[in-house]
Amino acid sequence: MALQMLYQHDQAGAPLSQLFRSFDLYLYAAETAIDSRERGSEKSFAYAQRLVQGVAGSSAELDRLIESQAENWRVARMPTVDRNVLRLAFWELLNEADVPPVVIVDEAIELAKKFGSERSGAFVNGLLDGYMRSANAPRRIARSERASGDGEPEPQADGSSAAASRRQGPAGRSDGGA
């Protein structure tokens, strides 16, 4: 829900208040086959609004952070879905202390795979993995990473590393449109 709102905000530039007023929660639930318990959930909608407001209010900072992890890629040149999945994930990593980082990263990768291109999941994984391993990552990420095992990067389905995916970008190009 938050990703759809961010996508609309990114593409149309509409004020958030207008976006929130026009968002059809029931249509969203029907289109995405949300469990019937969640249909029309005002609590879910309020949470999505909070995420969108946080991302929109921090977009310049988030974009700098994303670019620091994206070798040869400017945020403006990234596909809209990838850009907004990354903004959302980075905002949550920085601001949602009650959500385990592994959950944030997994959800971001799944959103990228579902709504992005064939390479989006690997691209998002590469950037988030690079950030989580960096000195800039919040301490809670570093603790989570230490608890997860040997600290070695997970190989991608095609046998490449997350770092290689990060360098290549979402379309497999290494130029990043810089």
C-alpha cells in the first residue's frame, strides 16, 4: 500500500493529503488479494500513510544514502519502483526500531521482485546488503548481522554476489546512466 502511494506521489507529484484522500483502500484490497481480515483496515492505511509521510519528508537524505550504496547509479535514473522500494526500506531501517532489519530487507526484496523488473530483486538486495554491512548502518543492523551467521554475502540465484548485482544495477548495466 505504501509503495503504491509512493509510486503515485513520485510520478504525479500530487500533495500527500490529496493522495491520501483519493486512495481507494477497498479497491487496493481487492486488487492485491489481501486477506479478508485486512480489507479496508484503517490501521493498515494509517501505518502506510505514516511510512509515506516519513519517506516523502526525508527523500533528499534517503536519496543520498541510496546513491552512496549504488555504484554509478543516480537515484533519478533508477526505475520508479526500485527507487521507491529502496526509499521505503532505508527509511524503515533508520526509523522503525521495532521492525527487525531482516524483515524490512526481505519485504523490500519481495516488493521489488513483484512490482519491478526481472533484475529489481537482485538490485535492491545488493544495495541493502551493502548498506547493512557498512559502517553507516544503525547498530541494530550490525547486531542482527552478527547473529545471522558467518557474515559472508549470500549468493544470488544466478550464482553472482549481491555486490555484483549492486554494481550492475536493475537492468544488468554497469553504467547506471550516470
